[in-house]
Amino acid sequence: MTRGITRGITRGITRGITRDLAQLSPAGNWLIAGTALIVVVVVSPAVAFGARGLGVALGVLIGVGLLVLTAYRPIFATYVYVGTLPIIAGIDRDTLIPLVRPNEALLTLLLAGACLGGYLRYCRGDAVVVRLHRLDVPIAAFLLASTVWPLTSLMLRGNTPLSSDLAAVLPVCKLVAIYLLVRFTVSTQEELVRVLRLIVWPGSVVAVIAILQTLGFGPVLALLTAVWSPTEVAGTIAARGGTTLSSPIATGDYIIFCLVLVIFAATRGVLDRRERFGLGFVLSAGVLASGQFSTWISAAVAAALILWRFPELRRRAWRFLPMLPIIFAIGAPAFLTRLGGFAGSGVPDSWQGRWDNLSSFYLPQFDWLSILIGVSPNPVLQASETWRDVIYLENGYLQFLWIGGIPLLLAFGWLSVTVLRRSEELMGEPGALGAVAAALWIVWCFLLVLTVIDPHLTMRGIGDILFVLLAIIMGRIGVDRHS
């Protein structure tokens, strides 16, 4: 089975990438020559500074190489970002790179390379087509309502935005930047299939890490505490599958998203039989291993939506019943541990804490004006207790009202209606495009349900992938196929 799965990867990703690199023009050869020169210039002095100097030099060389590669082939910016997303998104600021997350630094570098490539093509006289579509309008409205309007509202009330307020609006800017990158780089079915595989295969790696983490596998716990969760100890992170996303909620969302994508890719013959079987098995076990109640609710909602909206899948569902005991046995440690965490009220202890935060710190600050125009761009409050530093607003719809009031909530509603309608239009398309549209429809539906509990749209990992698929159905392939 492993051989068949590996063959699927090499067909879908490696062969295509190798073919692209083989099509280098003279300009591409000059870029490679320039990169080789930089290798000599950077590495030679770095040797004198020892291991640390070589580490910095290696980072610089990788950065330059990615810049050159994405300038020459902008599609590689999408490949690299999507493929590394769930692995490095959970690494905190100052862990590997000062002040920024590696994931943010990588995205900035990739965007710079893609923009540089577009500019050089424009200077060379090539046709650089930037086609906007009416479907981009709701995204622009959501961006303005999430960034410009909250800061304007704050200043209208006589307050000066702080650095924390400015930083709080950046996540939505990042999501829109990802949308634009994918929107203007993915243009063929072959590229789309590669992107799909680069989503689900790293997602399966995250699922394996979640399983090993909740089983208490020592090397995995040691690695996670060394890089992704340096403030935690190995014993505490074994209860739930936070994995390389450093969040059980984000991990669960990401695994379910990949599982839904695998299901629809399988029904359209995008993935090989052994490939989709292996992915489905690992991802299903990872759902339980995440150890998150909201994840299990998401899985139940997604399963109900799939069986209701796609009757043809009901007939196939019984084939997977024999696998359920094995899947449960693998994910049982985290599942059973979490079941033991119910309070006397019949709800999880963590949910009781959420309600205490809402009723004590957030709801008292809402009045008619706050509901109308918002409270603050930053939904994180400083805690007065000694046992915690900050308090989070753990309700997605209240967070919309807190940040931008009714305008932001309406903008999110407009975006949601547009996404669901566009996805439904493209569900019937064959191949990867139809799989992406169907998966996005399912995931956006359970996003609307789960936003009652958490702000899933801006959560690390899942928000990025949502906007990747959103860009696909509203980008060149989706618009050309179904305008």
C-alpha cells in the first residue's frame, strides 16, 4: 500500500514540478547563475563565524533561492506555502526568527518573489493580466470591514489605535494576501491537483503527529516541546493533539478539512485508490486524536451535511463501517480523557470557563453603540489574575461584533452567501475543481455552526486553507469554467 501511495505523490507533485524546472529559459539560467554566485558570496564569510554563521547563511540562501524560484515560476509560491503551512504555522514568534512567525516570514518572501516576477514580466513587455471579478467584491468588503472600519471606529470615539490594535487587524490582511496569491497563480487543472495533494498529505502528517502525541510517544513529545510548544512540558501536551499547529482546535479543524477534501477527491477519481484509502484512515483517526469537543461537533455536522447533500455517498458509507473500531482504538486515549473532563453541569470544564469570561469581561462592555460600531479592533484583554496573562473572546459572532459591530457581521454574512452560492454552482464540475467546490461548501457550512464557539475563520491553518480554496473557485479556473 505504501508503494502505491508513494507513486500517487510522485505522479501528482514531483513529476510536475520537475517538468516545470526543466523548461527554464535563458533568463531562468541567468537566475540560477546569480543564485550560485550568491551562494559563494554568502557562505564563504559565514564559515568564519562557525555553526551559527552557517545557520544564518543557510537561511539567507534558502530565502534567496525561494525568491528566485517564485519570481521565475510564481506557482511555486503557492506550492511552498500550502505544503509547509501545517508544519510551521504553529511556531511562535522569536522561536526561529526574531519578531515574526516563520509562517509569516515565508509568506512575505513568497509574495515578494511572485510580485517581483510579475513586475519583471511587465518590464519585459509580457502581457500581465489582472482580471477582477464581481465575486471579489464581497472579499474586499470583508477586508475593509475587518481592518479599516474598526480602526476608523476607534478614532471616531476619540481613541488612538495602539500597536496591539494594528497587529490585531493583520490576520485578515494575511488571509486576503493568500487569496490573491492563489487567485493569480493557479490556472490549470494539473496545478490544482498538485495544490490539493499538497493540502491533504501534510494534513495526514499532522494527523499522525496528533495520534502519536496522544499516545505519549516520547520523541514526538520532545520535538513538540522543543520547537512548537517550548513553554509546555511533555506530560501536559499529551492529553490533546495540539501537534505542529500548537492548538488542538486548529489541528482538529485542519484534519477535518483535509478529510472532507479527500472524500470528494476520491468520488471524482482525483486520488489513487490506495492513496485515498491511506489518507482517509489516518485522517479519521486524527479527528479523535485531536481531543477537542468542537472538532467532534464539526465532524458530526460535516458527516450529516455530506450524507444529506450528496445522497450518492450514502450507499458507499457502509463500506467503511469495519474500519471504525480500528480508528476508535487509535484515537481512544484523547477521546476518553476528554470525556472525563465534564463539569457537574454536564458541559466540559473549558466551556464553563469560556462562559465565565464572556459574562464577566466581554458582555458587560456591549451597549447599543458598541453593537453598532464595535468595541475595539483587538479582542484580547489583559488579565488581572496572576495565573494568566490574557483573556480571549471565544465566540466567533461576538468577536465580529466586538471588532467591527454590525458592519463587520453583515460583511461576513455577504461573504458567506457568496461562497456558498459559488461553491454550489461548481459542485457538479468534474475533477479537482468540483471536489474543491463541494469540500468548501461543506466546510463553510460547519464553519457557520462552529463560529458560535470559536472564531474559526481566523484560526491558524484552517483560515489559510479556506482562503486558498476560496481563491480557486473564484480564480481563473472557476471563472473560466463557470462564468
